[in-house]
Amino acid sequence: QVQLFESGGGLVQAGGSLRISCAASGYILGVNAMGWYRQAPGKQRELVANVTRGANTNYADSVKGRFTISFDNAKNTVYLQMSSLKPEDTAVYYCVADLQGSPYDYWGQGTQVTVSS
């Protein structure tokens, strides 16, 4: 059984920084990719960023230049460093993992990020 544990969310002022983490644990053959989605109240869940096993990254246009995603293969942990935060970044951030040998993705429980103006 695989579980994803997210941490690091919280309240921050606009212009500030925050780092959130997601660690995958359990029976893991390997990681194909991990990433972050977010969902703000009344809005659809959207991709924020993802990173592949080969360290290829992909970002939503709205966060390019402000957010950085990274992956620690030894720890099966993905990080999202968020800088120059804006109130519109306020959302629940969900971690997702695409694992080797699994026919479906795993999702975390979500961590709240709130940016005050």
C-alpha cells in the first residue's frame, strides 16, 4: 500500500515564500513522476507543476518563474518551493504520484496554502 504525506502548508503574506513537501511511502518500485495540483474554492483542480524521473519539469503558466519543483529520488519526496506568492495562489495543494507498476496515480490528502493580501 502506498501513501503520500504532505506537509508545509500554512498562511503567508503576499510576496512571501513557502515550501510544501510530499513524501511517498510504502511498496514503491520506482517513481515515474510526481507533481502538485491545486484547487481553489469554486474552481476546478488544476496542475501546478510536475517533475519526471528524468528531472524534466512542467509548470502552469501562472506559476512560472515563481515556483520551483524538485524531487529527491532517495527519499521519494517532491518539493514545491513557492515564492512571490499572490492571493490567487490560495488553494488546497494536492500531491500526485505516478509510480512504476501501478495502473493509477496516487493522491495526497491535500495541504492548505493561504496567501493574505
